[in-house]
Amino acid sequence: MVKHADKKIGRHTVSYGGTLLKRVHTLNLRKKTVLLVLAFLLVWYLFSLSGTLFDPPYSTLVSDRNGELLGARIASDGQWRFPPADSVPGKYEICLIQFEDRYFRYHPGVNPLALGRAMIQNVKAGRVVSGGSTITMQTVRLMRRNKRTYFEKFIEVILATRLELSYSKKKILALYASHAPMGGNVVGIDAASWRYFGHSAESLSWGEAAVLAVLPNSPAMMHFGRDREGLLKKRNRLLRQLLDDNIIDQTDYELAVSEPLPDHPHPLPQIAPHLVTQAFLQNPGNHIQSTVDKHLQMRAEEVLDRWNTEFSQNGIFNLAALIVDLETNEVLSYNGNVGFRTNAYGSQVDIIQSPRSTGSILKPFLYCAMLQEGALLPTELLPDVPININGFAPKNFSLGYDGAVHADEALARSLNVPSVVSLRKYGVPKFYDLLKKAGLTTLNRPAGHYGLSLILGGTEGTLWDIANAYARMAHTVTDYNRDGTYYEWENFRLLRDHQPRERNYFVKPDGQSSNLFGNFAMAKNSALRSKQDESPLFNAGAAWLMLQALTNVNRPEELNWDFVPSLRRVAWKTGTSYGFRDAWSVGVTPKYLVAVWTGNASGEGRPGLTGARTSAQVMFDLFNILPATRWFETPYGELAEVAVCRESGQLKGMYCPENSIDTLLVPAKGLQGAVCSYHRRIHLSEDGQYRVYEQCAGDRGIRSVSWFQLPPSWEWYYKQSHPGYRSLPPFSPECTSGNLSDTVMQFIYPYPGAILRITKQLDGSRGKAVFELAHRNPSARVFWHLGTDYLGETSSIHQMELSPDPGEYILTVVDENGISLSIRFEVE
């Protein structure tokens, strides 16, 4: 307790106790202020480093599966500044520390002796001749990018110690090396190594590492065309120090000092340039390690360039190809186009991601879908005759018809008419939904918009989507054969994640990738696993049968494939769009998928631009640079063995001869497939010359036989390519009564209920439609009637040219035996 002592001086009284209290109060206030300031400084010190030390724009880099650079795109500020690395190469680290900061590993971010020495030198010189900055301080300077002042130097000292508390020496070195100026528009040793020496920083020699270590001290010295003697002297002095300190030996020293300085900048690699462009567009400023194999990519590019040289002579300038490892679903080669460096003929267009007319490349999916539903058997006969369905009149590529053809052969030969007939039976909406589920992202209109043309190229698709759909069918077989399990499909991978995985992909929930590289952050830090698919899109048995059918692809009308060397077993399919604008070829084995597109990015069609003549040749050349692989194992668990008629391809019927029965593997639902309807029991006279009935056989006698009989319109074409086919004998004169029109005659054109469009000729006159009839007895006379009007008669060749006005009509034909047949059609 303080006792007050008052003293009176004149009229004033002084209180010693009150003064003491005031002084104590003032002292406490000052202490609190100091403490608050110190606390503020401490807080500032602790939080002085931002979460992001460097935020400049970086170049986009893409490397292959082994880390080798494929290509890069410059940063948005025009600088070659590669994304920061986690470490620096050993030679560069030694050179940098020796030149810039020998005590880097021992000081806390600041070297007081170096700062004192620099201050003395600067005072004596009257100007700044030495900085005394450590590597850590220089890293802070690069981070702040402020003007160099004494106050800024003080801030650098403080932040340098703070940086040392937060990051390891290794990390600080990496930050400095990634952001140090290297002359011109080059920043960091990674960019400098490629621009000045043409290789990665990991491959730097002692001479090259020394150049990059001294260069940030005077980056303007690395200017091509100027005298860089000063840079050379700096480098050699550093190399001499390394020799004197026994860091390198005499041989290394002599080799290093003999290395000349680079005399021009090196271009960065331009391998898989379209892939690099996709990375730049989708994930700019990142270093992406792809699944591509650099050496396979370069060999594939050589193959494509060689074929492009040949194709360009016919005005076909663009070519794209994918090679995929189906065991991992990783893209090994991504060739978006050819001629990227020349910038000519649409070479900058990435065809792999560009929608193009599909041609016939989608036919296998319809074949597979119908097999697994039991709507089709592998060898079932399909009609191949001229048809007209509501004005849609598809034609085969060869412009010829077989009358009837087995389903697997129709697929292998890519016949159009059987495909259209099959799609009409299966249903356009169902097939449309199937293609969307298979991953075709370009089906952006209702099913009715495409109609039956959907199977012949009436839609567009990308090489990426179509290749994924083919791979999906191949995976269905291999997955089932491996463990009897189906897995949810996941698109091709282009991103290398270095994690143990079983098919990790980065896709949207609906299975369609919105970004070739997925979510980059997710891709770097997570691994997704496939799940069992309880309802697979494709059945392993149907997919295997489809692949088997595609091993027999042959186009004798287009090209003789005997010349193809080492033609290995590949399931492959070609496609050619209308107007010879797009040529496709996709091939699969259990190990690899190769997909090729040929054409012009402009959409210009060229004669001879077909899948077989262009893309297929490139595809097999690409398969030839891949290792040979085994073939798909048979998924017996998803197949059943059935007896089928060899001629009709349908299930064995009661009238099928025993010597024409084969056994066939079909999907389970194939057991409910169509029974042979083409073998029928007929009655012949004893001499086999006539057909008879029991009530009219008379003295001719009668015997029953099994006969393979096709509809008249099929038969007319079928027997032209099948000389062994026997037409039914005529009825005996005693047995010709009754309506036999269905078995004697059939219209080839028009199709029942057809809607015809009759166009004008060049001279403006109205054109004509050719109506055609098949008669089992070609020499028979046939009389033609349009409504109540008699048109004339035909014999041998039953054709009639007509030009009816718009409206609905009934066309009737009557042969000389009185057998009649009618058909209804409409003219628009």
C-alpha cells in the first residue's frame, strides 16, 4: 500500500504517491503496447507466407507413360515456364549451390556474413556491386517480383527465414529452379534445358548444368547472336571451382569446358500434337503424364505419314488413328491427324474428336444385339434384293444383289440391304437407345430423325466413341472368360496415375467422358474401381459370335487382300460414308484395338476413298508394329449348341434333310429362334418333271421330297450366284387350278406400300420408274395392269417403265396361266 506524502510549497501541494502511480500506469501501458506490437509482428511473421507462393501462368506439358516429353504449349503470358518440379537434378543442384550460395545447407535462409560483406563492398564502390542474397532470399524475390530497394531487401530477409521454417531445402531449391529467369522468354531449368539443349533437365551434362546455374545471375547473356563470352567465362570459372573442390575430376572438367554454348533455340518435341492441344484446352498450365507410349507413337506417326504421302496423290489429305491396350484400356498412340507441323489441308483438326458420317461401321452392333435377343441366328438367311421402304431404297456398295445371304456373311461383306431389313425388324428406337448406351455422344436428335438410314451412315460419330464401343464388346468377352463376371464399362484412359488399379477411368456417371483427361485433380489423387454389371449391354456369347464373323471380312469387289503381309487374326470392320467422304476401319484382338479414319477434314469426297482401300490398309500396318496376340477364348457358359439347317441357317425344321444339318453355337435366347421355313415337303410326279397333288397326279404318279425354296424375288437373284440352286418344277397341267401367285410370282420393285418419288429429267420432262417382277418361269408371258388400265405384256425380262401421276395405285400382273398378283403403292 502506497502512503501519500504531501508537501506544501508556497501555495502548491505536491502528491508524491499520485505521481508514482501515474508513472507505473504509463510503464504498464508501454509494456502492453510493446507486447501488442510484438504479438502483431509474430502473427504477421507466422502468416506472412501466402498459401500460394507462385501464381504465374505455366506452360502445358504432356509426357508419355514413362515421363518422356511429348509436347508443350507456351504459357498465356508468352513465357516458356514449365510447371514446378518437386526436385532438381543432382548436377544442377551442385552447380547452383557452388555458384550462388555455398552455405545454403547450413544457414536459416539468411547469411549474415554474406550480407555484411556485400554492404561493405557496396559502400566502397558507391553503388550496388554485390547482393549477398542467399538462394532462399532470391526465391522470395522471384515470388514477390518487386523493385529492388533496401526496404525490399529487409522484407526478403524476414520472409527468407519464414520460408526456411515452412519448406525443406529440397523444396526451396525446386521453387527457385522452376522460376529463375533463363533469358528471353524462358523461365526455369526445365524449360531452359529443352529450349537451349534439346533434352530434359535430368540429362544435363556438367557443362550444361553450369550454364544454367550462372545464367539467372545475368540472363541477358543467353541471347542468340550476341557476344556471350562473358557467359562462357562464368561457366568455366564455376567448372574450375568444382574441379578445385574435387567435385568433378579432370576428365569431366575438360569435357565440360569443351562444350560450346548453344547457338540457337531448340524447338520443343511435337509428338502427338493433337493430344497436347487437347490437354492445353482442357487442363492448361498442368504437366500431364499420359498413357501414350512415345516410341510406339512415333512409329505410328511414321506409318501414317507414309500412307498419307500415297493418299494425298488422290486428294486425300487427312488421316487419324488410335491404338489402345485393351487389357488396361490405356491409349498407347493418339494420332489426331497428320501434317500438324505443315498446317495444311485441315491438319490442325483433331479428327479423333470430330463427328464424321459413320457409314457401315455401326452394323456389328445391330448384329450383336439381334443375336443376344434371339431375333437372329448367326447364319440365318436374310433377303438381299432391291427394296423401297417409304421412299428409302438402299443399295449395296457393289450395286448387285445376292437374293439371300447368311447373316454372318452379310456382316462380313457389309451388305446394306440385309442390314436395313434387320434394322426394320429390330426397331430404330431400340437400336438408337443401344448406340447411346454404347457411348455414341453424337446422337443428339430423336430416333425418328435418323430412321433406317441410322445403320448406313445416317448419323455422325467420333473415332473416339466408336472405338470405345468396339472395345466394350471385346471387353465383354475377355471379362467373362477371366472370371465369369461382367463389369461396368469405363472409357479409354489417357491419364497415367501410377496407382495399382484394375481399370481406373475418369468418366461421368452415365459413362460418357466429358473431358479426355477427366478431372485432373481427381486423376492425380484417386483411384476408381469397376463394379460388377448385373445387366451388361452386350452378352459375351453374342459379342464373341460377332467378333468371329468379323474375322471373315472380305471385300473381293473392292480389293484383293492376298497382298497383306503377315495378316494376323483380327476382328475388323470397315465403313464408307455416302459420297466417299469418310473411310473407317476398326480392328480388335484380345490385347489391342486399332481404329483408323481416312478422308478430308473439309468433308470433300474423293473417288476410291473407301474403308477397305485406305483405312484398312493403314490399320493392318499398325497391327504389324504391335506384338502378336492370342485369340478370344470361347465363352461356352453364354452359348448353347443347336442343330441348324445348313442352307437356311435357321433351327432344324421337320423337313430339313439330315445331310444338311450342322451344329452351331448360339446365345441362350437363340434356342427360341426361327425354325427353318425354306425347306418344305412337296409332291412330284414319279419322273420329277412336275409338281402334283394327290387328287390330280393321275398316271404321272406321286412321290414326296424335301425342297429348299426361296421367295420368287429372292430366287431370281440367288440362283445367279448359286448355280446349284434348283427352282421348283412347274405344276402338271392337271394341277394348275387355284391361286398360286405367292409361289409363282413376286414383285422385286416396288416394295408393298412403297412411297415413290419420281424426279424430273435434265430436259425438264417427268422421269420414269422401272417396275420389276420375278417369275419362276422367266419365259412365261405376263400381262400388266395399273388400276383398270392395261399397260402391256412382258416375257423373259419382266420389267415395265411407268410414270404415274401423284396418287395411290394398285398394280396387277396376270401370267398366261391366269395366276395374278397385286401390289399397292403411292406416288408423291
